[in-house]
Amino acid sequence: MIGLPGTVTACLFDLDGVLTSTAALHMRAWKETFDEFLREHGTSASPLPPFTQQDYATYVDGRPRLDGVRAFLASRGIELPEGGEGDDAGADTVHGIGNRKNRLLLRLIADGVTPYPGSVRYLDAVREHGLAIGVVTSSANGATVLDAAGLSGYVRARVDGIVIKERGLRGKPAPDSFLACAAELGVRPSASAVFEDAQAGVRAGRDGGFGYVVGVNRAESGAHADQEKALREQGADIVVDDLADLLEEGA
């Protein structure tokens, strides 16, 4: 028993925060990047408030990297030139800030990536039940993280930040990346379940007409109830703290 409707034949998993603990690494890299930028652009008389967990959840989590930069800066009334892919990580451009964050993230990933034990149990159960497994992540480092976590062998289709860019797909909260992954697996959205910890990703699952949307609440204790409420408001059919909870639900 895997806690899903019997009509579901494929599972589409977000990566960071659902299968691996790398969401915390993303938050750390974003915070260091944005806090440095905000310190440099504020003044002693009028400092800019630092990047928070709520900022991460609202403006960055689940979105393609550059979309996250734009959304957060807009929330602070800051507009920067776009720049280009080759911008130095120190450049005050949208691409420069994105490159700075990615450089920090890769350093953190190099120290090791740990999959959630409950997620590995759930992947094993899904595979034993014969369901197709896909991974949908806005991160351009999807393959690196899957390999580092030892999860690549489970995955039949991967749509990550590189694929999103190459195909010109809209990032989450648009459902394009999930729809593309379902198509690669040869299944209808209505026969697919989406697993997401980000509000933007849950909304993408809802708007894409997917058969079942599972919200995964990894928020710390102080924000736990708020995040569960937000995931349900965005369209989650169920919210769990760990994917292994679905095995217990179905037992």
C-alpha cells in the first residue's frame, strides 16, 4: 500500500526537500547570497532587512533560479539589469546573483547529499508496485544531486532546470515541467501523482490537472502549521511530514 488512488500509474517527485535534504542547502546558499547583496545596497541609516525563511518559501522555493532572483528583488522594490549567462558571480545583475548562488550551492553539495530515509523507503515501495518514477526539479543541478544521493537508478525520466531552459518551458508555478515529465513517461496527468514541498510546485500540480497532489511539509516547528495550511490552500490533496507517512496511511 502506497497511499495513492488506484488510478495513479506514475509518481512525479520534486527533488530538493522531497527526496533529498538539499532544500536546506538551497536556503543557506540563497540567504548568504541575498544577505550579502542587501548589506552592500543598504545604508547604516536605512539597512535592508535580511532574507528570511518566509522569503524563501514565498519567492524562491520551487522556482527556476533566475525567476527566484527576480521575484525576491521585486518584493524589496529592487530592479537590476538582466545581464547574461556569463556574468561574473560578483556582478549586480539578475544572472550575476543567480551565478553567485549556484557557486555557493555547488560547494555545499560537494560536502555530500543525503536522501531522506523515508523517501528511499517510499521509492522502493513505488518501484515494487510497478509505478513509473519521474523527477521534476527547477534546479539545473538535478543530475548531480541524484547521483550524489544514490537515487538515479530509481528515475525513468528527469525534467530539471537544464531541460526547462532548453525546451523553453515555463517554470513552476506553471505546470509545464510536470506535464513534460508525464509525457516522457507516457502517462496522462490524471494518472500521475505529484509530490512537492514548495507552494509553487503544489500549485503547478493542481493547475496541471494531475490526479493526486501530495504536499510534503518540511518546515521547521515554528512555521510547520503555516506551511501545511499554505500547501493545502495551493491545492494539495494531502500533506505529510515524510513520504513514509503515506506507507502508514495505506497500511
